[in-house]
Amino acid sequence: MAETGRIRVAKDKAELVKSLTSADGGTGPFQTFADVIVFAAALGVKHKKRIPLGEISKREPAPIRLEVFAVSGYDILIKLIAFTETQNIIIISPHEEDHEKQRNEIFEEYANGGLEILQNELRGAVDYSERILLFLSYERVNNPKEEEEFDLTKFLS
């Protein structure tokens, strides 16, 4: 189970996470490790790719405190992903340590799945920012918006 109060990164994805940040003189498109992890988790959820972490990175990036995610408002996304996965509202309870561990583990596994997708998409790329933009543009064009239950555009003339 996940360590309470921290989001972990798989050791085999640590270099990718570091290379995707602009910290310490890097040229990646994201400012912080937390930004990378959140993007990867969203990508993992979109593609329904949830992968257990295996060996954990102990150094760069070390497990990231939840407060780092909360400051940027990402804690809401962690809870939303956990609720969507479990369909159990109790999972977002702030008073249960077991629920926090479960939320973190779900989030970490989706982030790991998203990082695997990124790893494959970015293989051989020199400019990660450009490749990610191309990937996102391709996703948008080739996956048209799903039909909504109530589409207000029907009222436009």
C-alpha cells in the first residue's frame, strides 16, 4: 500500500519524470514533479491504464508530499480519480488513513500508467514539449468529443 502523505514514483520512470521538468536547468514542459505526475495520472485515466509501481524511486524524484499537490489544487483530482475508480464516496473521507492510502495508490498507479504511455510517445524525441503538443493535438483530432446527454449547441442558429 502507499505511504500515507506522499505520492511515490516508480524507479523505472524516475528519469522520465526528471526530464519532463524545467527544474534544475532542465528543458521539460512542466515546472514541478507534481505537475508531471498529475498530467501522467490524467493520461493514465483517459487511457484506462493503471500499473502497479513495483520498485519505488528513493531519490530524484523522492516520494512527493501531498501538501505539494494540495497547494496547486491537485488534491481534488486525486480524490476524484479515486472516487471514479471505486464508485464509493467514502474513499474521499479526510479522516480515514486507510482511505488516504487507497486514494494515493490508485493515483500513483494511474500516474505510472500515464508515464508508460509518455515513455512510449517520447521515445527518440529531442524536444519533449513539441512532442507532447503533437500527441495532445492528435488525441483531440482523432478522438472527437463524446455525445453529451444534453447538448446546448442544438439551440444555436
